[in-house]
Amino acid sequence: MFSTLLIKDVRIFDGENEIPSGSILVENGLIKQVSEGLLDAPDASTVVISKPGHTLIPGIIDGHIHAHIDEQNTVLGQALKFGVTTVCDMHQEKENLAEIRSRALNDPNSADFKTSSQAATILGGWPAAIITAHDKSEETLAQIATWPDLKSRADVEAFIRDRIDDKADYIKLMHEDGSSLSVKPNLPPLELQKDVIDVAHQNGFLAVGHATSLQGTLDLLRIGIDGLTHTFCDQPPTREVIDAYLATNAHCNPTLVAVASLTTEGQQEQERYAHDPRVSKFLGSQGTQKLCQCMALANDTSKVEYAYQSVRQLKAAGIDIILGSDSAGPARGTAFGLSAHHELATFVLKCGFTPKEALRAGTSLVARRLRLKDRGRIAAGLRADLVLVEGNPLEDIDRTLDLRGVWKQGTLCSAYNSLVE
């Protein structure tokens, strides 16, 4: 582990602005200094990396994943190799938390991990309905039986106390009415959902919510949700939903790549990413196969274009759009780490973002909206979570996959050891 690192002669995107040619100094896992010119190494033991023609960006933050545990470290390890230095889990089994957090904390080759712990679920609601549609094994049913089954204000208060005990980073609501999907889950009553949001806020939590329909989105916005973990795909956006976002200043994490897999309209792009020679060394054969498949859970009337339209209109109205991929083990068409790059490119190619705006959505903006105050920018005093790419992703967003170095808290991911050999 290198305690002091100097990266110089690189373009820097600090999460907000560009430095055409600059340097940064890292000590003890934190950014000590950022300069528009050259910095000197403080001593002979400093690791010095000079990379003209390269761009240094903050570590990418994936604001929506679902982690699992496996021997291959598919989630945290693969995410970090792809330059995703922080993953934000949006529904997790309580018994997995200690192991995943330990790996994130102690393994320099694993991304950092934030989580909601268990989401605010009800019997027969989301995501149980979709899981049991494909898997009714005794093991799966037994696991689902351990999830919260909220029915009353008292249940909600107990649920939030449990999340405090879990040291959750935010609270996740599930509000899936099935209007965009081929399944029809039970829908929590709005009074109960409002209780979850209110008690979460009273205890200092951010509250974010799942909805994939326009009406479900309106429901959550009208009761004070802080952000949506998807956009909708069942119908085109309306002035009403734009105004509802504006009224509460909620953010939108649209998960466009996952929506395209739901409707199967993303198949061609998924296959293109799966066979990109820049990613094969990190993805593996199973990951490639899964990426070439679609979830195919949407109904016949849902369209990914409605999702693109919603993001274009929300962005034009000034709503914060943040990066999140909804990557998950069972989620066909997604891959940990890689799908974050796919989502950034989709912002640019389908939703009218400039590359700079897309990069901001995946770094400083997602950090601010999810209250991750120690990361997301290249600035003195913040975590040295850094990604080095060849070329200029501020001109061509596809260059984010030309990865040449990834650091978590100033430590180089071992996949990039050749950088300093």
C-alpha cells in the first residue's frame, strides 16, 4: 500500500470542472492537494505517475445495485475493476451485511459499499412477487419470509429502529403497482408509505423509492420521497409528473439500462458491451452470457423510449438525474461496474446530456444526493477514489472504458499493477 502518490501531467475532471493539465497529491488515502500546474513529490518514496493524454476523474459511484456474496467477489471486486469505487445497495439481506461490509472495508480490491439493508416491504409486494414468479424453492420462500411485512405505524417505527441498528445509509421504499410489468404485486397503501418516509426523516434518513409507473412515481413524490430509484416506462411523461418532481426537489435515478432490459429493447446494446474487447478480461464467460440476455419482465405497452423522454424532460426542468444501474445477480442485461459505463453513455446518446453532465451525474451529483460527503469530487480532504482513463471522456463518453488505473482511498486496484511496475 502506497501512502503517498503524485499523479501529474493529466487532464482532471474534478466532478464539476475541468483542469486541462494538472496534478494531484494523495497522502494516507486522502487527496491532499489539487493543482492546475505541476506539483513536486514530497519525498523520494512518493509514487509518481505522469500520464499525458489521459484524464483523471473521481471514482464512479453506482447509486443503485443489489449485492450478493460469492467466492469470485463478482460484486465489489468487478465493480472496482471497472472504476466504480462505491456501490449503493438498495435492498439487502441483513445476514449478508457484515461480510459485505468487511470485504469493502478491508480488501483494497473491492469497491466501497453503502446500503439500505432491508427495504420497506409488505407481504406479496415488490420484489417478492417477481422473485417467486421465477423461483418458488423452499429456500427462497424461507428467505422472503424474513423480510419486513409492514402493516401499521408501529410496524414502521420498528422497521426504522431495525435500520438504525443495521447502520443503514438510507431507507428504501417499494411502490410497484405492476402497470409497466407482466406481474401485479400487492401495493402498500399510501398512508403506510407516508409513515415510512416521515419516520425515516424524523430519524435523519434519506428516503428513496422504487416505482416503474407514472402513477406510482406521482404517488411517492406527493408524499415526500427524496428520490426515485427508477424512472417510469408505462407511458410518456406528463407536465404533472415534472411539476411533482419540482415541488419536492426529488432526484431521479432512472436505471435506463435496466429498463431497456425489462422491455427487451436493450438487447443489441447489451450484446455490444458484452463483446467489447475492453471489458472481456473483467467480465468472464458467465457475465458475458448474462449481459446478452434480457429480463423481459415488462408488459406489451411499456417502452424504454418513455423512460428516455422522462429523463430528457426532467433534465430540461432542472431535476437532478443521478447514476445507478440496478445491477444485480439475477438481473439479466446488467453487469456490476460495466453497466455504470453503459448508463453514462445512455445519458449522452439517448437523453441529451453532454459527457461532462453525464460524468457529473456519476460522481459529484450522485454523492451529493445520496449524502456521501467524503467522495464524488477530486478535492483536498476527500477520499482518493480515482479513475484514470486514456483519452478525453469529456469529449467522448465512451472513453470511460479505456481504463488505465483505479484507486480506492489512494490504493491502486491490483488489476492495474502494471501502471507502476
